[in-house]
Amino acid sequence: MSEDVIEKMDKLKVKWVNLQFTDVVGILRQVTVSRRLLTHEAFENGLGKLDGSSVKGFTGIEESDLNLKPIKETFAVIPWLDGVGRMICAVYRGDARFPKDPRYAAEALDSMLKSNDLKAFVSPELEFFIFDKVTVAIDTWKQIVEISSSEGHWISSAPFNALKEGYYVTYPNDKFEKLKKSIGETLENFFGIAVEVFHHEVAGASQHEINFRGGDVTSTADAVQTVKYVVKAIASKEGYIATFMPKPLYGDNGSGMHVHVSIWRNGENLFYDPSDEYAGLSQYARYFIGGLIEHGRALSAIVSPTVNSYKRLVPGYEAPVYLVWSKANRSAAIRVPAYHKFNNNSKRIEYRPPDPTANPYLALSAIVLAGLDGVKKKIDPGDPVDENVYKMDPRRRKELGIKELPRSLDEALDELETDNEWLKPIYSNELIETYIELKREEVRKLQSYPSPVEIFTYINY
């Protein structure tokens, strides 16, 4: 009941509330309103307050009035602001849900699953960097970027971490142990997110990972946006820059968002089969994997959605390139974690191509939809590949029919344009077309800039 959250806000002396929503490409946006506006009627009917024409990809100026309806379950106090709370909102056009609200896609998928007595359990691992300072200047005649990291090997002052030598390091090589603890406690104590693990990741220059308890598609996507919001805010308050950019540094590992997935019916994990000797994996799960392989190239445009994403998806950095499946093989796009082979509760698959620049509402729902299409069509994923695919002879890869992920965002968008019917039980044509249009524009803009490394390579030609 809305009375509960109104009473809670008054008890906590909340005077202002940040109403947050996510745009088509995944940027979290907000408008701050007085607590006085959050009446019972506001929870029922919304507050208006959104000019859709000012949000790229939402509406034109001739149809710009959109309505924000707060979702009371997402209320939280923002601990670094006095008397301020936040709520995630659903976006409406009049009395109907706005079809390009990404959260609507996640909600619709959860509802569709529920109507079939199914539930998706998804759990992402978020990787990110914390830098001391980032300086960037872009002009027609000048491009400058300089990244300062007190953990990076280039500071030449010990202790520092060599390239690819950061995994699970301790203090003082992990200089942000205290900051990560603060992030974890903030997420748990104020935002209700159950943090399970945080640690230093492989990249030496201060790469980190945070894992939290998953759930259905909508609540987990909400949690992803909240985690990113909190990580960046707390880092900034301490004078640092946190970034979820996939590949900010040449020569070191990039940041991914590995997504763990299982499908349940009435408390039964449909991915688990104790009679399967390879990985305790059911035929249902194998068909699900088949859907991910079948649609993996198109799915790439949604889960690896930036030009920079494809600088991460190259051999040699523990990032997947080939659409194969395996257990415990980190060169495969789809991994069946082997920690608990015969365990009903933990049996799942891990989809490794995504990165944290993805819109979580679209990415998580698209992963599940691709898998479910495989189940519906009984798509055989082929045999698992347990060898290092990076080192496999190209002729052998061809013999096995192994498909590669796209090598660029443009190539991924080409695939999505021709392979998107599997999204349409949930995604509207309008959402798919707008997403592709926005991403094409992004590619055109970034590809038009000559980079410093191009100048270095070609200036003497």
C-alpha cells in the first residue's frame, strides 16, 4: 500500500525524492520532487514530470508528455544526501505503459513467465575500474586522454600491480578495500541489495568485481542500475572515478557482466538433471543454450552495446569470442559452472559476452528470450567444447561449425536487424527500431574520429 511508503518517508524525515528511470540505451536519469507531491494519488496515477522529447529515443516534440509513476518497492534513503530518498519509476504515456520504457520489457517478460508457471533467476557479476583521475579532451585538431591509477604499473612507485596481475590481490596492492566495504554496506543497509562477494579483478590498474543476490529479471535489472549508481557516487565522494566502461586500458583485461541464468517451475530448477554425467544439466537447459548460440550474434548488439565493447571481445583477455558452450571453460561464451555439479539449487548457465554498459532491463530480458526460443524450437547446441578455443586450429573450428561473436557493434546491429523475431513476444517493433537507430548514430559518430593510435600508425604513409 502507498500509505506504507508515505509513512516511512515521513518517519525518516525525507523532504525530497529522486524519481529515477532508465532511457533506451541504459542511462539512469532522474528528476527531484518535493515529498509533498508523493500523495496516494501520485502513486496511483503518476506525477507527469517528464518531457519525452528531451530524452533521446523516447518521443518527438509533438507527443512529448510522459508520466512517471513511482514504484514504492524501490524506495530507499540516499545516505550521502540529507533528507533525500529515491524511487525507480515506470514510464507511462497517458494511462498506458510507454512501449520504449526498458523496464516495461523486463516487467512484461516476468509476467509472461509467471503466466506459464515459470520464473527466471538471473544474477550478474559486475566488473568496473576505479581510477584516481581521468583527463579527456576531444577537438577537431586535438585528442588527449590520460588515466591516473595509484595501482597501475606505470606509476613506478611500489606497491603497484603488473598487467593482468590483479586477481584477488590484498591490501596494499588493493588500495580500495575500504571503499568497496563502504559500497557493500551502503547497498545492503540502505538499498536492500544482498552483496555476496567483492574482490579485486585481473586488470592491475584497479579493476574490481561485485556480486549480489539475483532474482527475477525486473528486480535484478533494478539492482544493476542501483549498484552502478552507488559505486559511482561513493567513488566520486572519495575523489575517484568509477567506470563500467568495458575496455578503458590497452593491454589489460576489460570489464564484463557475466550473467548467471536458470529457469524454475514451482520450486524445481528446470536446468538440473542429476542423471546427466557431463554437468548435471537437463535437456531443457541444453535447448536454452542452443537458443543463446543461435541468436548470439544478434544478442551481441544488446548485451555488448558500445563501440568500446568489441575492444574487450578479443582473444587473450578471458573475454569470449566464440559461441560455444562448456563446463568451467572460460574461453566459451556459455559456461556451466562446475563448482557444484550435482546441486539442484545452484545449477545454472553463465553467459559471458555481456558487459556493464548494457541496458540491464533489455540485456537480461533478451538473454532469457533467446534461451526460451531455443527451448521452444528445441535447438541443439551441439557438443560442449572443453578445449581452449583461442588456441584451436581455424580449420578445426570450421569443421565444428563454431560461430564467432561479431567483431564490431556495426556488425552486431546488422545481425539484430535480420534476427529479432525472438524478441517480439516482449519487445515492440518501436523499441527495437529505436534502439538500432540510436546505436547506428553512436557508431557513425565514433567511427568518424581518427584516434591517436591511428595517427601514430599511419602518419608516415
